[in-house]
Amino acid sequence: MARTNSRHGARDFLVRALYQWQFTNHDHAELVDQFEREAGFSAIDQAYFRSLLEIVLEDVETLDGIIAGLAARPLAQLDAVGRAILLLALAELRHRPDVPKNVIINEAVELAKRYGATDSYRFVNALLDNAARELGDRDGRLTE
């Protein structure tokens, strides 16, 4: 499987893992253990999955702060799927300067279309567009 497709698969697994984490509060090891048993896990970029999952779980307060600062609605009103997608994409914007911003945003929009509520992709797209704009000419990492 091509690297791009395997990262696409990793993002799909990550959204599901982050969704579950919001309800179970499982730690990184528990989530990895569970998801590596699922069909299709061997075909994804497993290192990318593990790394980004760890980054999100360690950086969740900062990522939530960014969402709260950019969203037109309170964080408490954000559904778990939307939050999972935004946490993942913002972690990539902050910590993966090797991944083009437009790829991160496009992947997040596609995940929102697949898993989110009707039209949630518009909210995801707008928030991430604003977040990417905040990057400006910085070193490629989104900061608070």
C-alpha cells in the first residue's frame, strides 16, 4: 500500500480511537492494543497511528484551547466525532510540518464527511482553514 493511502488509513483508525477515548479515557497503550487487533490495521502506517495518538493524548489541553479559540461555539457543544477529527488535524498541523497543510485539511474534511453529522465538514474545514492561516510564515507548527 502506498504511503499516502497507509496514512489515510491511519487517520481513519485515529478518528475512531480518539472518538472511543473520549468515552472510555483509555490510555495510549490500551487504545493501540485494541485497534491493532482490528481488520485492516496491518495495512495502515502503524508508526503514524501510534505517534499521532500519543501526541494528541499528551497535547489535548492545548489542542482543545486552539479549538475553543477558533470555534464560534463552546467546546462543550462540539460532538465527539468532530472533536476527534479536529484534535487529529490540529496535532498534525502542530507536530507534522512534513505533511502539507492542504493534505491535512482535505483529509479532515473527508473524515468529517464520512463520520460526522450532515454538513459538519463545513465547520471542520472553516476551523482548520483559520488554524492554518494562523500558521503564517512560522516554522510550520501551530502554537497557542
